[in-house]
Amino acid sequence: MLDRASLTILVVDDDESMLPLTATILRRVGYQVLTARDGLEALAALSENPGIALLLTDIKMPRIDGFKLADMAKVHHPDLKVLYVTGFADDVSTKPGVHHGKILEKPYVPRQLREEVRLLLGA
């Protein structure tokens, strides 16, 4: 089993209240957490931090949505795990294209988030 402190998660969300909340939940259980407010910031973070283990991204965001972000990230980081979050699961679950991970519906409780991340990372 991996040590959580050795795992870095990139949290991407344009919602100014969700971003720090999600980061805090994950930091409290021992993960290293980086944050980005949109897909462009996320791509820069991925470029600067090649050891990111999990991309936790909102789906509906300006400029680059979460699905496109994951597609772009997986080109250079094929082993990157992905967890999508959205408040619009009905709208996006049937969207065509490659889904690189599970969709976690907002609002979620901290326990749900921790469990989904633990399952993906095995930590």
C-alpha cells in the first residue's frame, strides 16, 4: 500500500468555494495537494510537477472542460488517474468521448471524496 504523503493530487475547479474545501479535505488525510482554477493552470501544474498521481477535475469549466483537460493530460501522463466531479452529472454522464475516470456528483460529503480517491490511488 502506498503512503498518502508520497502521493500528489491536482485539484481543478473554477468554483472559488469548492477548490479550497476539496484541497483541505484531501490534505487532512495526508495527501499532497496542488490546486488550479482552470484547465490552463492545470496543464501548467502538470508540466511543472510530473509526479502528480491523480487529476481531480470539475467537468464544466471555462476555456477547457474537465474531459478535454484529462484527454490532454493523459497524452503526456498516461498513468495519471482521473476523478471527475460535477454538479451536472445527468448532463455529462452521456457526453460522448473518452472518460478516463469515474464521475463524483456534487455536492459530495468528505467521506465520499476520500473513499473515491482512496480507491483510485490504493492508498
